[in-house]
Amino acid sequence: MKIRVFREFTLVELLVVIAIIGVLIALLLPAIQAAREAARRMQCTNNQKQIVLAMHNYHDTQQFFPWGARDDWYGTWAMQVLPFIEKNQIAVEYKWDEVYWDGTNLQLLKDLVIPTYTCPSDGNNNKSISGFPEDRGHNYVVCMGREGVYLLYLDNDHPENCLIDGVVYGRESQYRAMFTGSCYPPGFSPHSLAYPLTTRFEDIIDGTSNTIAISETIQGVSATASGYGDCRGGIWWGDFCHFTTNQVPNTTYPDTSYIEADSALQDRHPLTLVNTSTSDGTGRYTRFSARSWHVGGVNAGLADGSVRFVQDQINLAIWRAVGSTNGSEIESLH
């Protein structure tokens, strides 16, 4: 009979084994993280596809696409699409003549988290992002054109469309956006709000495959002394439910908001505070670019129902072109 003799590991051998395991983990971890991010990005793509298809179903029912926002507090596209993402009961009970953060609407939207509206790559998922602690952040926003500014209380002849040229102040945009906002004209109360312009398939002259419907935003952080903080991601709120293609995705050019910016996200997604002191509201505007926590770009849902991953380095002329419905450009994301 042979007797096997097992010797103990020496300390050096044990350390070598641990070092080898550490190296293997270091080699495998990036691959694991990349695989997880790829899965999250795929889920984000699926979410956007569901939203655009829901907008198509809305169009089939109403004969036009949902509008973008009605003033700042009286509803956005996100409420209108709810029946078509299996949230019909909320949509039925929602009161369009009341602000979204009070009364019946508050009870409907309080702490409401919509997975279809949430990008899994955003680590700040569904936390409070505004001055209303019940308001949970989400990630998908509609395209309000190729220019720079969305203005609330715009005092001009066309209060139904608040998109204005970013260079010539007060001039309405010459490029029709797929989604628009509205404000109430001087002398009208909020309850007399005009509904925004709506878009039909036949209005998309550039073609549905050449026009962006939705993309992404990041969820802000509510951690400032004012309690408001970074309100990006507040899609129930008319001021924050949109983006424009004025700048490339994840641009280093700061977004602008009339609400105090938090410093937590400034390194990658800068935001700056604009003047709010003017009595006529002309200093109160927001301008947002498409942003995400994906590596190298954002997902963008086109009006034809397809979804494309758009790199941060996209040619700005192409990106601006797909932000309008009637610019007569031939550029596309395909």
C-alpha cells in the first residue's frame, strides 16, 4: 500500500495563488462590466422602441402625435402616452385642467416609477429630482427641435409654440419640431392655456426615418440648499420633458436651467443657472441636450419606430438636421 504525503502550502505559494486570482479577476471584470452595460443599453433601446410605438398608437387613435408640454405644470407627452404602455387607469383619472403636483394628480403621480421611462444605466434611478419630493426621475425626453431655447412665458404672437431661435431673441423657430410646448399668452390665466401644436405623419416632411422623436436625459440630484437641485429627468414637468439637437449628445457645453444646479453631476453633464430676475419671464428658459450614462453616446428613437445609438462625435450638422421635421435635409442617422 502506498501512502500519499501532502505537504502544506508555504506562505509564498499562497500569496502567488492569491495574486493569480487577482489578476484573473482584473482581466475578467471589464468584460463582465461591458456585458452588463451592453444588456442595459439593449433594455434602454427596447424602452425607447416601446415609447415610440406607443406614440404611433396614440396617433392611430387621435390622428396626431402627442404634444410635448402644456405650460410647465399642466401635463406633458409622458401623461398622454400612458394608456399605450399599460398605464391606462392613471391616464383616465388624470385631470388636465389641474397642475400635475397637486390634488388628484399628486396622488396619481406620487412616487410613481415607470420602468418603460427609465434607463437602467442611470445609477440615480427614480430618486427625487425636483422641489417636489414625490416627483421621481425618469430618463426619456422628446425632441423639441434643432435650436436652443424653450421659453415658458414667451410674449409673442404665437404662444402655442414656445420654441424660439437661440440667436434672435423672441423669434419663433423656422424649423418645425415634432413636439412643441405651449405657454399662456399675456392676460390669460393658466386655466385658459392654449393647447400646443400637434404633429401628424404628413407633417414630417423630412421623413420619419430622418426625424428624431425621443432620446435620453440624465436624472438630476436634488441636494441643494433650495431643495430643487438638478431637475433633469422630471418628465412630468413641462420645463424638463424635452431636449433639442442644438448641441451633440453628452456635450461639454452646459445645459441651462432657471433652477439651481447641483454640483454632483457637473463633471460629465454640466448645467448652469440662467437669470430669472426679469418680470416678464424672458430670463426663464431651459435648454437641454441629449445625455446618458452610456459609454460614447445616447440612444435615440426615430419617428419611424426604429432606435439608433448616436455617438457623441456625430457631425453637428447631421444631428441638428434630424431634430426638425421640415428642414428639407437629406441627412439621417442610418
